[in-house]
Amino acid sequence: MIKTAEGFNVEKIRNDFPILNRKVNGRNLVYFDNAATSQTPQQVIDCIVDYYQNYNANIHRGVHALSQEATEAYENARRIVQRHFNAKDFKEIILTSGTTHSINLVASGYEKFMTAGDEVLVSGLEHHSNIVPWQMLCEKTGAQLKVLAMTEEGVLDMQSFEDLLNFKTKLVMVNHVSNALGTINPIEDIIEKAHAVGAKVLVDGAQATPHIKPDVQALDVDYYTCSAHKICGPTGVGMLYGKQELLEELPPYQGGGEMIDQVSFEKTTYAGLPNKFEAGTPNICGGIAFGKALDYMNSIGFESIAAYEQDLLDYATQRLNEFDNIIIYGPNTDAKTAVISFNFQGLHPYDVGTLVDKMGIAVRTGHHCAQPIMEFFKIPGTIRASFSFYNTKAEIDLFIEALQKANSMLL
Ligand SMILES: *Cc1c(COP(=O)(O)O)cnc(C)c1O
């Protein structure tokens, strides 16, 4: 059964988000910058407060009660993440500081496996954090970086993918959803074709996970990443999923406490998974809150979230199309998540963003950490409105009113 947006109790959900009650420049806040970071529900805020009020301690080390409680809560959060992504084993879940950390961890590990002549394939729709670590890897190893082209519609050119893919391709990097345009990429197809030539695939899930619940086993993906702050969790925590056999081979990223088995000045042996990749005291509270955030989102349900957000996206797109000087970038609404990247002809996105902020509306303007996409469209940036399940059509109407004002002031 396909779920519809009907019956979605957005007013009840909004009560979970205290920040939505605040004013900005004298107006009610309208927060449409969810692709940059999501807001935090009271349940997650309470979880953070509870940790510091009641059981703040270092984990995996002390025998005392607080340390045991903190360790149990942290490891329980790892199990929540494991279940959410349907990983086979908890050892495949590395808790990191976020997507950027996760990608750097993998890229740094591949220095061991790459040589001149090898190729890595990066999609043209990537966030800088899924471009730069691979350029650094190529610089160090002599491997070649190839770019998978995108089309005018802002979708990946799958013919270009097949043309570029060959037996020298060691790794393919693609985001599940583009943060700049909202495009949902055909990762199933990419994974299958990459595996056929023996390449591994890293999927940057930072922008997909707020809208889609991925099943890493069904996808047969090799590495998958996300950041908790985009899925109602705190900043500074996230996840790297990797297939166990791949993570076993990958060398540790950082040395330090927690990631070792035995240390002497003659020889150090490393801890098993997942600790091998978790050197030092982690973001304990953040990890626990990450688990809470996933529980919160699952209690609403990703099918309901997707249906409701699709409805918002369709409505906002229809209303934006009332302007005759608007250009919307990226694919049609059925091929993307609830993100609209657009410009007004002849207006600088920054000027529009500044004016609507004066009216209490938060949108992102600029290149969205994806300069190659802006170069492709030959624009300095876009205005990006990104919606979440706690936004409403009434907020979209306020946004349209603000844009009408900005448009007439600037034209
Ligand atoms: C936000 C984002 C990132 C970076 O995530 P951090 O939390 O800043 O590490 C990477 N890729 C995509 C697609 C994103 O949306």
C-alpha cells in the first residue's frame, strides 16, 4: 500500500521541536535549510541533558557504575544504527564524527591498496567532502580520478558511467541524494555495474538518510555514510558502514587509545572491529543521541515522512512556478527529495536570501559545497529551500510572499 500524506499530524510533530516557536527578525521562524542541518526534537535534547545530568563517564574503560551505564548506552546506540541500516553485524558500524570523517577514513585506508594506473570514479554531483579526499588519495598514489558526467537535468549520465567503468576502476563514489539539487541517484544500478568490474562503491548517504531508510544488505553497497545532524541528531557524530571483510582489510585511520589490542614500543596490535577505527574518546553523548534521533524518526516512519515531504515539494514547486522569471535546477519532483534549488533571472541568489531572512525565512544561498555543479550551470550559486517533515504548506505560502516582495524590490 502506498502511503499518502493524509493523516500526517504535523501540528503534533511540530510540538516536539521547540526551536520552531522562536522569532527571527520579529517574524515566526520558517526553517527551510534542512539540507544543511535538521532541527532537534525535545526527545533528543532530553537524551543529551539526561546523559550529562546522570551518567556522564568515559566508556569501555571504567568498572564503575557510571562508566558501565555510558558504555551500555553507547553500544546500544550502535545496535540502533545497525538495525536502522540493516547491517549484518554491529562490527560493521563505525561511529565517526560525520560523513566527512567517514569518507576520509576510507580514502586514507585505500592508500595501501592503490597504485599508479588504478582509477577512481567520482560522480559530478558530489559534495566537496566526496571529492577532495579522493583527489588527495590520487595525489599520494598516482591513481587517476575520473568524473562521471551529469546532464542538464541534473541527473547522472549513465552512458558516461558505462563508458568510464573498466577493470582499472577500483572505487566508485556517488551520493545517494545530491545536497545541491535533491537528485536521487540510481545507486542500485551503479553498485551492480561497478561490482561487475570488481570495483567497490562508496555511497555518501548524508542527504538521503533524512528521507529514505536504506538497507545496506539489499543494496549490496560496500561503504555507506551519514551524519546524525541531518537526521534530527546532534552535530559531530555520524556513521561509516562497511562490509566486514572490507573493514577487516582496511588499515586504521588514527592511532591512539581504544583502537589497540596490545601496545609495546616494539609492536602494537590493533583492536578488532569496530574499535580499530575509533581511536580516542568518542562523542559519547552524541552517539547515544544519534540512536535516539533514529528511534524518533522511525516512530514517525520513513514512508509517512516521504509521502508528506513529497506533498510539500509538489506544492512548493507549483507555487514557485507562479513566478515567470524563475529557473529551477535539477530533475522533476518525482526524481528528487524535498529540495528546490532555484534562481530568479537577473537576481543574485545572495541578495534574495538576505531579503527573505529579514522576513524570518531561513534558506541556503551559495554553492552548497558543490562548486562543480554551479560551474556546470555557469551560475554563482542557487537559492536552496529544503523541506522537512515538520514544515507546512502555510510556511511555503509565507515563503512565496517573501519571495514576491524580494523579487519586486530587487528587479
Ligand atoms: C552534508 C553533506 C556532507 C557533509 O556532511 P558533514 O556532516 O558536514 O560531514 C556530505 N555529503 C552530502 C551529500 C551532504 O549533504
